[in-house]
Amino acid sequence: VSIGISAGEPVTDDNDDLFGAAVQLAARLCAAADSGDIAVSVAVRELCIGKQFRFDDMGELTLKGMAEPTRTYRVSWREMIA
């Protein structure tokens, strides 16, 4: 299992399905994450400033459907529960 987290304004339709750039980015981050990892966008990392989370820079990844490489971070969550 892997997790991708993005932040942004999702769009909904008549069925309350979510889509849009934020949702697409989260899906692409999930696909880029290794098993057991949480991959997040720059926006998520910045929203966590001052919190007790540690992020490892995964570099700029070329994600499917994204026009430019995306700076991506891995949450070091295993160290938080140790």
C-alpha cells in the first residue's frame, strides 16, 4: 500500500465524485510512492511547516499527465511511531 497526498481545490460533479488537478496529482504521487511510503506535494509539505513531520526530498519526478517535473517529498512516518 502506498499513499499520495496533494492539496488544492477539488472539483465535484452531480454524483459527488472528486476530480481536478489536485486529485490527479494525488493519484500520480501515489503511483510514484514505494510500498509503505507516503508521497506528498510541495503544497502539503509547506502546510506542515511547524508540525512534527519530517520529509525526505524525492527530487523532481516526471509524473504522467503533468506538464513539468514535480518536486515530491516522502513523509518519514516510521520514525514518528518508533
